Amino acid sequence: MAKANMKIQLSASAEQVWKVITDNKNYGWRSDLDRIEEMGDGKTFVEYTKSGFPTTFTITKKVPFCRYEFDMENENMKGHWTGLLRESRNGTEIDFTEDVELKKPFMKFAAGMYLKRQQKKYAEDLKKELGV
């Protein structure tokens, strides 16, 4: 099991952050994605990387402006993502945690570094989209 956590402060409201991170129709701010396809159930979507690699996400908890969780799976891993938002006087603190179980043993040694790198890129893209 690999785990990565990222906490950052953003000078934007929880509502603004929530709107960006939960809107699967407007994903253009994500530099790592080619597209997102939503399934008809309202809970499942598939993200495709720029190279066309798919990952399926199933939303497990959605509390507006506060908590967003989903399970994720592709041919290399399965896991869970939790996003917490806490509004403060200075904006919003985000606390994102990924717990991932790798399906291919040889990938385990680099999993933590990979997750951290992905989280860093996500944070950079999010800050740019929010203009902060």
C-alpha cells in the first residue's frame, strides 16, 4: 500500500475550490488529462491521461464545500482518494490523501514518489485555475 498526503492553503473560498475539483465537464485546467467521460449513473467517471491511459473513479462521498471521496482503479492500481476542504479567514485549506494498492509488485518501490509528483502537479494546476 502506498499513501500520499498533500495540504496546502489557497486564497479562494471553499465554494470556489469545490466547483473546480468536482466539475468533470470543465477539466481543461488539468495538464495531465486528455479527457473525462462521465458514466450515466452520476457517480462514475473515467479520466484519460494525455497518452490515453484510463482510470475509473467511483464517487463514494460528496459533502458540498467540505468532503469529496472516491475509489479509483486502473490496470496498475486500486485505491481511495479523500479530499477535505476547510475554510478559514485566509481562504481554504485543502487536505488530499491517496491510499493506493499496486497490482504489479515491481511498481511498489516508486509508488510513493509517483503519487507525490502527481499531487504536486494537481496542486499547481489547481492554483493556476483559481488564479492564486
